[in-house]
Amino acid sequence: MPQPRPYKVALNGYGRIGRCVVRALCERGAKAGFEVVAINDLADMASLEYLTRFDSTHGRFPGEVRVEGQYLHINDHRIKVLRSATPEGIDWAGLEVDLVLECSGVYNTREDGQRFLNAGAPRVLFSQPMASERDVDATVVFGVNQQKLTGRELLVSAASCTTNCSVPLLRLLDQAIGLEYITITTIHSAMNDQPVIDAYHHEDLRRTRSAFQSIIPVSTGLARGIERLLPELAGRIQAKAVRVPTVNVSCLDITLQMSRDTDAVEINRILREAATSGPLKGLLAYTELPHASCDFNHDPHSAIVDASQTRVSGPRLVNLLAWFDNEWGFANRMLDVADHFLRVADQ
């Protein structure tokens, strides 16, 4: 069904992901099919304008940004700025939005989502994994399971940046060869829940330490997130994570026990072909060049397979390295999910 007009969306939260979502929409241009009509954030207008215009990670905004009253003007679009600490403080229905993009990262239960619906939001897409499967109508990794959306869902999660990187790779290799056991280490750039210098900052004592002086082990729900999307692998996945002193771009170190003998040539062939054709084209990238993490800053792919790092021993033990921009890649997938979510709901 052709889209008769741009879908109207509102953002709840205008931090790293929220600003990347808006910027990605602007970079996509008219083909994006969205109009941002409102942003809810407690920051002052000067800060909203400044951090939209100047981004230490992604560079200067490629367009015009200015404030006029309670509106943020981005190029020729006027966005109403709201300041409510709760979902109930906003008349979402009065904004006539088709979808609320929940980008604050604060809300992760069905009760939280219901608060948006009760306040007039027609449907909500969350930028974070929910507390459990029961807390959301669907969790979607674009390129893997978006076709399961029926149009009846009201609360949908776009999972996480690490889930969007790992799940397409795992499903691909499980279907092509078969997976017995999986261990993943996320090597993740620093995040805003870490202090610049040691501080009383977090209940996780390791996260009280300076983000830019240490490699810091942290907890992760990645294994649980993968099992929600690939239940056939349940009970066979372990995951851990470390934060490293870089600003952006992360990677997954993935170790796989395969169901049959294989070698690096076959593994890389499967990944290369998936990156160039089929449902993962444009979502999965493949490289054999000697890259460093900064090369993938502002890269929109969910995962970039570093074929130079593929190792096979045993010959059933496979090790892979996959890069991803944990901000920009995820923001682009969130837009892809939002577009599919609304198109299915329109049918």
C-alpha cells in the first residue's frame, strides 16, 4: 500500500540515540517517510540546539539548526519541544502522531508502555530491550523477523545494538552449517552510565571507575536477548561484556562450536554472499581490509564482518569479529523497524 503522507512521530528522550535518529532522518531526506513533530526532553533549548548542531562523535550537523520559541527548527522542519518528566504529562493524541519513539532508555516494562498508550500514544517503539518477553508485543531485529509484525502490535522493541549485530550472523550460520554452542564477548565503547573520573555513580562498583582509564567488565543481557529472537539456541549461549576507553564503535568477539567440520574459507564465503545479496544486503557488511574501529564511525550497517579475523580450529571451533557503530547503526535500524511497523499497521 503506498504511503499517502509522511508518518508523524514524536521522540521521548533526545540523548545520543534520539539525536542520531533525527540526524539519520535528515540524511535520508524525503525518502525517509517520517516527520518529527515533537521532542520531549528536560534539557534547555540552548543545549538542545547546540548538541544537535555540534556532535563530538558524528561531526557538525549538515544543515540548519535554530530555536524559535518552544520550537526546534531543523532545516525546513519545525519540531515542538516539550518538557515532561513523565509520559502522562503529554497529550500524545493531541500531537496527532502515528508513533512515539521512546529513546530515553528509562522505560522497559509493559506497565511503562501502557502509560504512553493511556496518555494517547497510538503505539510505541522502544530503543531498548524490555525487561521480559511479556513486557512487549514484539521485539524486532530488522532483517531477521520484522515480517512477523501483524499490525496489531502497540508496544514494540527494536532490541539493542549488540542484538542487532549478533542475531543476523548467528541465524545465518545456524541455517547454513548449524550451531552447537556460542560464547560472545562484547567489546563496547564507553557509555553515559560511566563517569569520566572515579565517582559515586552506579550500583555496579566497576562502573564507578573512570571510563577512560580502564577496560571495565560489565553485565550484559545479550544472551537473553538473543534467545528471545532465536529460541532454538536457548540454553546454548553465554555472553559477557567489557567497556573500553573509546567514544564510539564497538565489536563482538564471537566463538562458535559448529555442528560439522568447516574452515575459514567457507565461513567467510557464507558471510560475504549474505552481505551482497538476500535479506541482509545493506544491513550486513563484509571487509577484508586491515581496519581499526574508528573506520566504522557513522557506519549504518548492523554488523561489519572483519574477514581478516576469522579463525577456525578443531575444525569445528569458529571465531569471528564483527564491528558495529553502536549509535548510528542502531539509530538506522530503529528507523527501519519504525517504517515497517507503521506500514504494516496501515494495511
